[in-house]
Amino acid sequence: MPADKILQEVVDVLFRSWVRESRYVRTPFQKMNRKIQGRLDKQGFNASGEWMLKRNADRLSAAIRKDMAKAFNDVDLEIQSAVERAAARAVKYQKRFLKAANVPFLKSAEINAIHKEAAKILNEDFPAGSALNYRDRLKMIRMRHERELLGSLRASYKSGDALARISKEAKLRLTSNTIGVKVRVSGGSVAKQVSRVMVAEEARISHEIERRILVVHNVEYGYWRLSPDHKWENGSEICEVLAVGTGEGVLRSLREGESRPVILEGLYRLDEWPEYPHPYCKCHLEPWL
């Protein structure tokens, strides 16, 4: 199969899967929102007296903390599973290039060993030296939204509009971020932010697994290809720079006797492959075989 045909298929193999799977991490927050709406209907905040309103607010606050903890635990497990699936798709994607070039592919045991590497990559800090892995980012998202939602609850139970205000904010904060709605959430809803973490980790692991697969097969060079949804800016964005640049190791190697015609734009030696440049980067690797 020609390389350009395989590149077209990457949309199905990688990117559509990432977008589809990102919906999975929204489900816990959709359930959480339904629980909150149900509790509001039951409690109603209709009792007279400030002490009773505060009591209802305290009960709802405790329930929100508990539900938030469970939702983020479910998200953590889903991200771990998604990374394993992303590693499998990365193997499948590169296998197509190798098969087209008649390169014998790895045995199952060797592929499983590479899949295990994905879990190690997931737990590494990103960016390197930041002391932040995906769990740290999830914790920051949880702490911020839990704090702001509970703060809004405490502020509203005295105002007499707790039902309407919390019902509206819970929906927006947990599951959506509709433009034009008065109560908006900076940075997007919890569901939106955790789905971005998930896709970012899938992309980062896929990026590295692709490289490792090719290195094991003694492939020396690869092209940095922009993701199908990358909109060209002005050529100065890091991935655009990589897509038109050429690795120094490539130039040295070619001077040492490579006789094949080669397009240099975006070509790098795999042992000098650029580091994953930024969160949510979905660029990929096309081997030069």
C-alpha cells in the first residue's frame, strides 16, 4: 500500500478513536450532575430558617465531594485503559508501513513488551522536569472545580435562589460550557478538561510507541507529519517548524553515502527524534523505508 494511502487511513486508526474515546471520561460527570439535580429536587432548600438551609447545603457539599472523588477515580482508570488502546493502535498504524515495505513484524511477546512501556510513559512527568504527571493534572482540575462549585453553593443558600443557581452551575461546570450562557466556566467544564487530559496522554504515548516500534525494526529515519486536524498558522508554531525542518543527524548520515533521492522537509533520524513538543499534540511519525 502506498505511503500516502496509509497516511489517509491514520485518521481512522488514530484520531477518530481518540475523539470517540474522549466521550467515555465525560460519563462520570454526567452521572454526577444527574445526582446533584436529584438531590436538589428532594431537598428543595424549602425549609424555613437559615440553620436548615445551611444544613441542606452542608449535606449537598459532602455528597458533592464524595461524588467528585469517585468520578475522578473512574476517569483515572479510563485513562489507563485508553493509553493501552492507544499503544495498540500505534503498533497497528506502523505495522501498515512496515508490511507495505515487506519488513517482518514483531512477534506477539515483543509487542506486549512495548505495550507495557506505555504504562511507564504515562507515569512520567510532562513536560520533563515539571514534576507533574497526568494524575497531578487531574488533581488540579478536581480541586479547582470542587472548590468553586462548593463556594457557589455556600454563597447561594442564603440568597434564596440556591435551587436555580446550583442546578444551572452544576450542569455547566460538570458537563458543558455553552457560549452565551450567563454562568460560564473558565477553561471549560470538568468533562471537557479531563477529556483533553485523556487525549493528550493517548497522543503522547502513541507518539513514543510509534518511534519505539520503528527503532526495534531498525528503521533509521522518519518524517514528522502534522495531524489531520492541524490548521496551519504562520509556520512558527513548533509542530509546523518540525514538519518543515530537517534533523542534523539526517544531513550527516546522507553525506556519508546515502544515494536514494529523499525529501528532507520533516525528516529526522529516529535516534534524534524530536521530543513530544506540547500537550495535546497529535502529530505522528511516517517512517522512511
